Amino acid sequence: MNIQTEQNVRRAAKPTFPPPQPPGLSPALARNIRTLQERRTQEERQASLQERVAEVITRFSGSMAFVYLHVVLFGFWILVNAGLLPLPRWDASFVILGTLASVEAIFLSTFVLISQNRMAAAADKRADLDLHISLLAEHEVTKLVAMVSAITDHLGIETEADDEVDELQQDVAPDAVLDEIERNGRS
């Protein structure tokens, strides 16, 4: 193939205009971000009605609006029942207020636990994904080390890393690593 034909083939293989990319992001990184956002949206859509209600209540109970609402309601309750406002008392001993606050605390803690369980399940999925990607990357790096080592051997090049190459070429056995971590954790 002559040089002119080769250049024409290269030009034909590339798009006339490169696809637009967000500034500072590679196409692979932008795709990964989009994929993770789509997955999170999908998981939110798959949440049961009960999980959604618990999430809304938890989100509201963790807001300053919730605090302000309680300051107003409890403040009013206390001022009236302490006799500081000229209105009839309905809970002079504050037993009803204490009971309501206790029941509210029981329900709020349950809603928070439901939300935390859901968040923990999502975190477990992300941790599994991180581990899987790390193991794949470790495997790929191990193969690259073996290939580069074979190239340097073939070319007769010696490096400072030659003493470590044999160790670096060994695949990591995740079950053996986990077993060792567990053994050391018990000590």
C-alpha cells in the first residue's frame, strides 16, 4: 500500500469531528459516571413503597425543618402547660408530652434503621464491585508484568526490578488473602 492510500484509510477510519467530551473527562470515565447514575436511578425506582416512605421520613427527620417544627410545637406545649400563656392547660404534668416524644422516638429510630439497612445493602454492592474491579486490575497488571518481563528478557535488558519480577508475576488468590486477613485479625 502506498503512503497516500494509507493516509486515506486512516482518515476514513476517524470521524470527521471527534465526539464531544466533558472538559477533563475521558470518554470511559464519562460513560462510567453515566452508568453508575443510571444504576442508582434504577435502584431507587425498584425500592418498595415502604422503603420510599421510610426514606422520606428519615430525610425529613434529619432536617432543620424538623428541628424548627419541634421547637415550635414542644415550645408551645410547654409554655401553655407551664401556665406561661393564658390558655387552658391540658397536660400540666407533661406525661402526654413525654409519651408522645417516646413513641415518636421509637418510630423515628425504626425508620432510620430501615434507611440504614438499605444504604448498607447498596454499600455492600459497591464494595463487591470495587473488589471485583481490583481483582481484574490485579490480574491484568500481573499479565502485563509477565509480558514486559518476557520482552526485557528477549532484548537482554536488565533492570533493578528483576529481583521482584517473579513475585509480581504471580496471580493473587483472593481466598488465600482473605484467609490470611482473618487469621491475622484473630491474633
